[in-house]
Amino acid sequence: MSVATASDTVAAGRRWPRVLLWVAVALLVVFGALLVWAAAGEEVGEHRRSPEDPAPAGAMALAEVLRRQGVEVEVTRSLAATRAALGDGRDVTLLVDDDWWVLRAASYESLGPLAQHILLVQPMDDALTALAPEVEYAGFAGGEEIPADCELPAVQRAGTVSGGGDGYTAPADAIRCLGGEQNAALVRVVHGERTITVLGAGAVLTNARITEAGNAALALGLLGEQPRLVWYQPDRDDLALGDGTGLGELQADWYAPLVVLLLLVGAAAAVWRGRRMGPVVIEDLPVEVRASETMEGRARLYERSGAREHALATLRQATLRRLARTLGLGRTATPAEVVAATAAATGRDPAGLDALLRTTAAGDDRGFVRLSDALLELEHELSRAVRPG
């Protein structure tokens, strides 16, 4: 009797790991189903610079101060809600902050007629093409403190602004502020009765930086110009160009069952091919992230959004800085001065260099690669030209 009892105890002990394994598989399937349900749901995560977020990256402080000053602030998350909130588009500022890169050119074109005053926060190329085609991305701009350098009242009241962001170029009849004519972090253009303001220094709106320098004066001046402010941050519903269709409704009927089936197949494969894990091994891992990984990640984002001109402008800005450093020019050297000095050192035609470094467009991916290679070859040629001996 005692021998049988001992045998049963051993058999039960062997069954426990198998039971625990199947419990783990069941939990994995439930977790996968929850993920599918979450993907098809309508809840969304937090945006950066959200006027409803009290975290450092949010912008609740600015929204609350605007309300106390008598500005009616309404937050919208979809194109349809934004149309309803704007009404006739008079006496209202439409702030568009597409930090998830949801909208495309067609959506921005439909936004244009809705309001007379539109403020774009760090817009992508599609937004500029649709609403302000004369404004172009010019690389990164800003620094520790940027002094007031234009007659725009909000900038004059600010005095100085802290924090960097995106810079833009614009024609001479536009208002260009905070960074100079060729790399301005704030640009305003007027199209008839419609005013488009492009703000590249989006960090000035955040809770973390609103109290620095004159950031509060700038933000309140720009967002409080009209009695009403519609703060539009597109959510994933606008992936369908604002037709009100959510991702859950866009999915095919077989999508959820397929995901569950794949999870079950993966769990079965893990049970079939899985091995017993050994003891925990402690290994020191590097804590730094290589610069090349950051560069490749940004490049993939540019490629995914088709922002060739955006990426090319960044490459040109970096190349101009390195050429100036190789030539021994100061940090205040203008692009024209760098082009002239490079032409003198290499013997190249100044007009051709100016086109390469400033104006030639990349019509397609091959053209972008050719221009990138030409910029790299120019740096090597200049290094050989100024190398002694």
C-alpha cells in the first residue's frame, strides 16, 4: 500500500510541470485575444502636447491658462468633430498637431477652407504642400535661447524663446521668426483671408517647458489671438481620411480568428520544440545606444512617410556644417559663404555647388541616393583639397 502511494506521488509530481505548461499556454491565448480586442477597440493612447495631459509632455497647463483668460478651448480628435466645432470658421484658431502622422494631403486640403486662422505644429510635408506650399522644411532649428527677431506681437512679447525644434524656409513676403530667414522656427503666411502659422518649436507648448524664458508669452499670444481655439489632434479614426470608420470596422471578418489561430500555432510550436530553461545567467549589457541605430530609425520613419525632401534637407544641413568645420569657418557662416569657400578650395563651379547643397530636388528614391552620394563625395573631395602635403 505504501509503495503504491509513493508511486502515485512521483507520477503526480511529474504531471505538475505539464499542467503548469498548459496553464501558461492558456494564459498566452487569453493575452493574445485581449490584444486583438484592444486593437479593434476605440480607446487611444496619449498624444504628445495633449491639452488634456498633466504630464511633462502634455500641454494641460497652457490650455487651462487660455481658458482663464477667456479663450474657449475645445479639443477634438477626429475630422468630423473638428468640422462641427469650427462652425463658420470665423473668430476661431484651428490648431493642428498631428504627432502620430495620421493625416495625409487630402485631409489637410479639406481642413483649409474650414478656418481663417490655422496653426500647424511641427507639420510634415503633406501639411505644408496642402496648406502652405511656399514653406519648406529646412532642418533642425533653435538652441538654448532664441531672441525675438520679427515684428509678430507674440514674439515681441516673448523676448526670448527656449527649446529647439524644426526650422523652415519661406519667401520674403512671409513673416519669419526665431532662427533667421533660412531656418525659422516660426513662419506665418497669408492667403487672402486665410492665415497659416507654422510652429516648429512645438516644445514651447508642453508643461515641462512652458515656464522657461518667454515660452508662455509666445504660446498664449499665438493660441489666444482669437476668442475660440479648436485644438485638433488626429486619432487613428482619421486614418480613413475622416470618414468616421475605426480600425475595428476596417478589419476583415477573418482578421481576429486568424490572429488567434496564429497564436495557437505559435504556442503549439513552443510546446513541441521548447526546451527546459536552465539557470539564470547574469550578463552585463551595454547601456548606451549607438548613434547609427538612432540614425537608421529616423531614416526608416522618413522612408515610411515618403519625406524625401525632409530627409534631404537634413542631410544638406549636416553637410554644410561639416564643410564649414573643415574649412575653418565660424558657426555663424551662411550657406552662401560655405558654398563660395568650398568652390574656391575644390575648384568646382559655385553654381553647381549651390544647386547640390541647396536647391536640387530628389524626384524619386534613386535621385535621393544620387544626391546623398554626391554630398558624401564632396566632403571627401574637400578633405583631400585642404589636407596639407
